Amino acid sequence: MRLLKKRRGMEKRKAFYGYLFTLPWLIGFLSFTLYPLASSLHMSLNKVQISAEGINTTFVGTGNLIYALTLDFEFLEAVIETGRFVIVLTPLIVILALILAMLLNKKLMFRTFFRAIYFLPVIIISGGLMSSLEKNGVFDIIDLTENGILRWMNYTNFRQVYLIIELLLKNIFSVLWFSGVQILIYLSGLQKLDQATYEAAYIDGASSWQVFWKLTFPAMKQFTTLNIVYTIVLLATFPSSKVVALIKSNMFGQGDYQGLGYSSALAWIYFVMIILIMSLFLLLTGIGKERKRVR
């Protein structure tokens, strides 16, 4: 009984410290984010016009949302393209980050130098830089038209598979460019693993493959959750995204379906899409089910 009470007391202290560490973020959210979020939701239900007299709003209900989802084909095409981009590249970036983190965690010569090289893009990355590199053809190192199998797939029933392969090959540099923070997160997790457990596993005859699947991979699940969420948000909200560009271009338009109201509606639709993609990945990885079992 005493042991049970002591355990509950420790859990309460841990919960208290957890809330204490999240308190600065919570204060910042309530002070600087909640009102703009609620304001944008209100504007998405209105036609908003900015004039010399101030901001004029006309209630249109779900008109902006219905128009965006049924008649704004440019927005729908951009959403589908961006969604496919995020869905295809997210697992590739996370898997590559785990592999590179495991390599960089080994005792190698110039290990610190290689870590700096992989993290350097995070420091210099920007939407303008990525757009400039893309316009100058830096990323176009693979000509898909030269491959007979891919050309055949493009003109047959395998066109959807071809589009996915095309997306992967054309964004190899982007995958490396966007994986710096994820590598750092995985490295922090790998450095906290108990080496004695690994030594015991190898003594018992476990292979490197078995050690990875039985020890390393399960220990990295929470870090994988964080990396999945971070990668999806990073890819979806990067300034070079076509959806982000459309939202910006519609902000100060004067048409029937333009302005801050319509732009806010586009932003909320895009927000819901990002949440759905994030939920899909977490559901497929089974991380949510594992957390329920732990509880």
C-alpha cells in the first residue's frame, strides 16, 4: 500500500513538472496565438474588405469554404499536389534521418564535421533559396525520359506509380535538405540508449538486424512520432508551397472570392488537410495504439 502511494506521488510530481515545462508555451499560445486563430476562423465565414474607413465584413457562412472545395480548381490542384508531396516525402525523410543518425552515432573519424555538414542546410534554408535553386535546375540531375521502364509506366495503367517515383527522384536533394533536425532528434535518442543492453544482446548471439528491430527501433518510436509531426508541418508550411503562395496571393484581392475572408477559408481547409495527413501517419505507425496500451 505504501509503495502504491509512493508511486502515485512520483507520477503526480512528474505530471506537475511536465505542466510546468509547458507553461511558457501555454502562456504564449493564449497571449499571442489564440486570438488570431479565432479571428481567422471568424473571417473565413465572412467576405472581408479593407477600405479607408477600416475593415468591413459581410457574413457569407460556408460560402467561402464551398467555393474553395468545389470551384477553385487552382487551389484544389495545389492541395492535391502538396498532399502527395508530403505523404510521399515524409516517410522517406524520417527513414533516411534514422539511418544517418545511426551512422553518425558510431565512433568515426571527423564525426563532428559530418554532423555539422548534415545540419548546415537547416541554418541556411529558406523558401527564396530553395526556389532560386529549383529555377536554376540544381535539383534536375535525373532525366526520367531516358529510362525506358519509367516511360512505359507513364503511358500505361502504372501512371500513378510513375508519378510517385518521379516525385521521389526529383526531390532527392530536398529529402537531404529537410532531414537535418530529424537527424539531431534521433541522435539525442540514440545517445541515451543503455549500451549494456546492447552488449548483453550481442553476447546472447543476436545479430545487428535483430538488435535494430528488437532494441533500437522500439526505443525510437517516440522520437519517430516527433519527427513525423515535425516533417509534415515543415513540408506543408514551407514558403515555397503552392498552397501557401495561393493563400498569400488571395489575401488582398478585391474579387468576390478574394480577400482576407477567402484567404482565411483556404488556410483552414489546408490546416484540416495537414491534421488528417498527420493522423493517417500516426495511425499507420501504430504509435497511438501503443500509447493506449501503456496507459
